Amino acid sequence: MQIGVLALQGAFREHIMTLEALGVEAEAIRKPEQLAACSGLIIPGGESTAIAKLMSAYGFYDPIAQHHEAGLAVWGTCAGAILVAREIVDTVPGQRGLELMDIVVRRNAFGRQVDSFEANLHVSGIEGDVFRGVFIRAPWIESVGPDVEVLAKHDRHIVAARQGDLMATVFHPELTGDPRLHAYFVEDVVGSPRQ
Ligand code: GLN
């Protein structure tokens, strides 16, 4: 099984390292043609407006949607969570997302860079200790549709959610060296039925 990590901008290297530490084959995705070999795709944190521009320039929008229709699981982290959302609130005019997951995401909701923080999270489906969440100019998930399972909250705000083979986390699970969310994506989310 190969997991692709969209490698246009942002923290893609750390995702690849975390997957490789789990023994999972990981590929930096720079062209849409590479998606065909993947069972799952991670869209990393970074700057969602920059990633969106590059996705458009490299022609990723339709291929990601088509591969998702054909079974590609998708996990968006932070900026990636913004890009998988059905609706983005408080964004720049014209920013377009992939509109894959039935969630509404508010950009920079937890404040500006100076307000970045870490917090211990209880994530449903993750066994053991709390999960350390690193929030960097993080969005939050403002609302979810009926088929979406809330996986974690911080301060009453939804910070992780799942809809079948789609997942969104607004923090950076690739920066802490804790591979449990990556293992959950690979073992539980990839290959699960469409909702
Ligand atoms: N605030 C960023 C954006 O809107 C996301 C930050 C991040 O990915 N850490 O794209």
C-alpha cells in the first residue's frame, strides 16, 4: 500500500517521515499522475491559499476528486483540513477548496501566529495516552454534516473529524513524533466504505 503526501508546500516531509517510521510506503506527490498508485492521500499543513494556487497550477483539483470517487482516502491536516472542507469561512476571496468532506472550516479561527499553542487531546479511536496537538494558526471545524463523526474537541471546538474515508485534523500530528493518527489513517480510514 502506498500513501501519497501532497508535496507542493508545507509540512509534507514530516508526514512522509512519520509514515516511513510506521513501515508504510510514502510518496511525495508533485504531479496528478502519481495519484493512481496511492490508496490514501495526505494534504499537509502549510498555507492553504498557497497550496490552493499550486493545486490549481498543477491541475490537481479534478484528479483528486476523481481518484477520491474511485476509492482514494483523503486526510487533510491544518491547511489540508481547510482544503478538504465543503465550505471555508473567513477566507480570501476566490479561494476554492476541494469540497470533499461535509464540514465547515473557519480559517485562522484560533488566532494568529502568535496564538499558536499545544494542547492534550482525547481522540476517539486512538488508544492510550492523550494526543499532543500542535496548533499553528489553526482553523477549527465550525460544523459537521450528519455523516461526520467528531473525533476530538478542544475548548468546545471540533478539531478532528472523520467521514468514511475522509479525515480532517486542524492540528499538526506530524510534528510530535507520535505516529498513532497516521496508523489510524492507514489502518482504519484507508479502504473504508464511502459515506
Ligand atoms: N492558517 C493557515 C491557512 O489558512 C493554516 C495553518 C497551518 O496549516 N498550520 O492556510
